[in-house]
Amino acid sequence: MPLARQSSVTLLVTMRRPERAIQRAKLMTDMTKAQLLRLARDVGRVLIDAVAAGEVRASRPDAGNNVRELETKDLDSYRALVAASLVASMCDGFTATMAVLRSRGQGHVFSILRSMHESLADLILLGKDPTYIERIGYAEMQKLTTQLQNMLHKTHRPALTPDEKSRVLGALVDCGRCLKELRRAGVTGGLEPKRKFERAGMGQEYRTVYFLLSGFGHNAPGTLAYRHLAANRSHLRLGRRLDRDTLYASVYFACRTLMRAVEQLLHHGIVDEPRARSAVGHAAQKLEVIERSSQLRRAA
């Protein structure tokens, strides 16, 4: 790389640690997609292993149990269970991201990353505000109500037996009672996305999720944007893979989000602290390599 084209950051690092910086720069600029994904899988492995070694001793309350009426000890256990579930969903999202990035259907990675960011925002708010469990509970109860109502629909197959129908109707009554109690307490639903991210201290992530990660659903036209319009602008280049910069950014976002999730889980006493901190430290080193690699390529 000609000296005139090097960034000031690269020059500063090179002046401080000449041999090491030169070796690192060569490794970073020569990194292939396969090497990048191997690095990311290594990050995911240590973080997911740390999560998997944890244990949550709690059972989920029945649909009719209002979270406001649970005893303090039970409520703390329930919060820990919800926190673990949020992190588990992010672990699944990370694994799915790696699989999608190896396929030709890479546009779906944006939807996965958005879900991971949403879960992280919920996890952070759950740690900041113990009553946030009520908002999570309200949103989930609404989803459960819709699922139960769909099961009663006459087109549902296989058709419910009389006993199954009776139990579904009973669960609907419980859900309705729980939602009514939460509304009386002033809980009327989950937070609007922008407000949720801002409360979680993730204002910049909101911009990433809702503007750079394309659209509000799987079918939004923006989800296909990475494929680019063909030269004659008459059709999409379906199956086009992510460009190199977007690939690096997607890998970095996935790794960084999972690492922050494990850091948050430490506050809930679910994971082994020394193991989790070691995993986070390992992930941070790998993330630095990914981040610097992207910076050096842009500088070139």
C-alpha cells in the first residue's frame, strides 16, 4: 500500500509497533471470506459455550398468572428465565447468520440481525428496570392470544377435539384476565421501537436496525436492496451475494451483539462469571481484528 494512501490511524499503529503492525496489516488486508467466517464462528463458539454452561432454575408461570402477583423470589427467577430466553434467541440468530452468509440467500441476514438487536434492547431494559418484565409479558400474552384464537378457527387442521377446545378456551380466559390486570396497572403494550432503543442506550443501533438493515419486514423492498438493480434497471439480480464491506459489517454486528448479550447476562447471575468474562475477552480480541481489517481496506 503506497504511503500516501495509508490512513493516519494505520500510520500511528505502524510507528508504535512496526513489525507487529505490518504483520497484522498483511493478515487483515489478505483476509478472505472463509477466514472472516472462521473468525466469527470462533467468537460465537466461545460465547455460546459460556451461555450453555449456565443454568436457570425457574419454571414459566401459567398463562393466567399475573406477573404482578408473583412473589418476589419467583419474579426474580422469572426475570432470569426471560433474560436467558432472550440470549438463547440471540445465540440462535448468530448461528443462523453464519449459515445465511454461507448461502446465496444472504438478504435474509438483515432480518436476523434486526431480531438480535431487538432482543438485546429488551435484555438491557430488563436489567435496568425490573418492571419491564410486564411490558414483555403483555406483548407475549397478546401473541399467545392470537395463536389460541387461530387454533379455534374452523379451518384449523387437524380439528381440535372437544377436550382440546375446552383447554384452549380456558387459556384464552386466563390470557384475557392477565391482559386486563396489566392494563389496569398502566401497561398497555410493548415500547415503540425507537423509544425502546433510546431507553436502552442504543440510539445509534436503532438507526442501524431500521435504516441500514432494510425495512420493517421480510417482504419489504429494502430487504432486496443489497442485490442491486441491473445496469438496465429493469430487473433485480436475484441471488446476488453481499458486497465485501456489507459482509464485514454483518459479521461484526452479529459478533458484537452476541458479546454484549453475554455481558448483560452476567448481571442476572445465570452464567459462570470467570468463564463468561474470559469468553467476552476472547471475543473482543477477534472483533478488533475484524474491525481493523475493515478500516484498513477502506483506507486502501
